[in-house]
Amino acid sequence: MKFPRRRRLAAGSLAVLVVAAGAIAWAQTQRTAPAPTRIEVQAAPIEAFDTRDPAQLRFGALQFRGGLALTSRNDAFGGISAIHMEADGARFLAVTDRGSWLRGRIVYRDGKPAGIADAEMAPILGADGKPLAARGWYDTESLTELDGLFYVGIERVEQIVRFDIARQGLAARGEAIPVPDDFKSFVRNKSIECLTGAPKGSPLAGRLVAVAERSLDDAGNLRAFVLKGADAERFSVKRGDDFEVSDCTVLPPGDLLLLERSFSPARGVAMRIRRIPLAAIKPGAVVDGPALVQADLGYQIDNMEGIGVHRDARGDTVITLVSDDNFSPIQRSLLLQFTLP
């Protein structure tokens, strides 16, 4: 059916106005990033790591300090997949596996985590100012800081994106950095979950270290990389006991801490932290190291996915772990802290 000429003109004018308004709105989104959203995070204390023996504090090479079970009514909260601890041991930056930043401050009481304050969330943005999740880059699994910039590893699309959080805050726009062509051959959803930067004064200083969750070399070991600009060196991490890598960090001055987890229907979930000297990482090397701690569901763990390190006011090394609850009502978002004597 044809419209009368006057109605066609009116409809055409309305369409032009709608398109123009949409163009203006799109342009505004390019100039103005979404503001971070303040959220409330409830924290229930975890007093004992081993619920069967609440008095026990020493577990492997680590001593349990305390922990928190975290919840929030904000729909974006959950799925915490990586954490970076600031030098003060209170402020932290984390990412969720649905493409969000989570920033906040740990409140301590008698040296133990007691709550979360000043929490806020924001979508992780791409170079165009739009959320990475909007283009399918949502599986943000790893996070590290190197020379004042933050790097986020994204599974499924096998990308690493760089952010200037210091200057731009949570509105920072990501810039994809060069990655080796090898990344295209990773097993889907089993790629870069470990990404860490080697700080000044350490072996591999100024370079990124990446280890695949469960993409294996011909010998059945975990594929791993040292990245510097467009250059890449390849090495492997010894795999055993059906554990997979879920995150990593550098323990100053020169050790790589690998957070690992395993799961089976019969045994449930388990976690382990391995310590590997950075100096052992060389092209073609297969590296391994002792476990600092290993725990199963007899302990206060869940799907442990993030690890961070800081030194407290007494000079003690503190390891912080977080879990990814997969946005599931039967899992928990945990924050656990241990001291490495």
C-alpha cells in the first residue's frame, strides 16, 4: 500500500531525525565513557581455612591470615577471574569474566581481611570506547601491571589488551598489543589464563610472561611465552596431576607463582600454587617447581582463579587469592589471604 505524498514526506523527515539523533548519541558515547558504578559488597569472614581443624594455621609453606565470602546485589558482580594488589595491600583492581572492572579496598581488622569498601564496577572498554563485551571480547581472564600500564588477557579471541588506568581510570580504552600467531592454535577456552609482568630488577624485567590454561605442546606440557613488543620466546611448564593453570603473578624478586586448579566429578575441585624461578625460563626450556600449598574441598576453597602479591607493613609477603563463582548460586566468590614466612 502506498502512502499519500504528504505522509511520505513526514515519514521521511521523521526517519532523518531518528537517524540524526542516533548518530549524535553514538558520537557522544565515543567521547564520554560510562561512569563507574558504586556497589555495595557484603563480606562474611572466613576464620578457618580447614573447617575440620579451625586452630590450624599452617598449610604447606603458607600461613592462613583470613578470608571473606563476598556477595553483592549488583547483577554485574561475580565471576572474578584475576586480581592485582596495590603496594598498600588494601586497594585492588580485578576483572570479571564477563568483561567488567572491579575496584575496591580491603578493610583489615587485627591484620585480617574484614570487609570491602569503596567498591565500584565499570565495563572494560575497547579502543572505540565501547565495552569489549559488546564485540564478543568478554572472556577476560587475566590481569597484570607492567611499567605503570595494565594488561588484560582475553580467552576465546586470544588477545591481550593494554590500558592506562593511572591516567584514565576505569574509563581507559584498551589497545590490543601484538601476540604470536601461535595463539590462534590454542584449545578454545583453554588459553591464556596466566599473564604477569616481570618487574624491574627481576629476571625477564620489562617483559610479559603468559602460560596457557591447558593448551599443550607435543610432550603434553603447558605452552608458555615471554613477550616483549612483537617479539616472543617460547617455553613450556611441566604439567602433572591433571591441574590446569588459572592465574599467575611474580613473587619478588624473581619467582613465578602459578595458581592451578583441577576438577573431577568424583573428587570435586582442588587448587595448588607452584613456585618457579624466573631465571629458569629460557627459550625451549621446560620449567617446574615445588608446590607451596595444595587444597581440596575439605578446605575453604572454590573455583580459585586469581592471585596477587604484596608486602605488608611488617615486610611479610602476603598472597591474595580470589575465586570465580561463574555467577552460579551454588558457588562462592572468595577472597583468601596467606603469608609466606
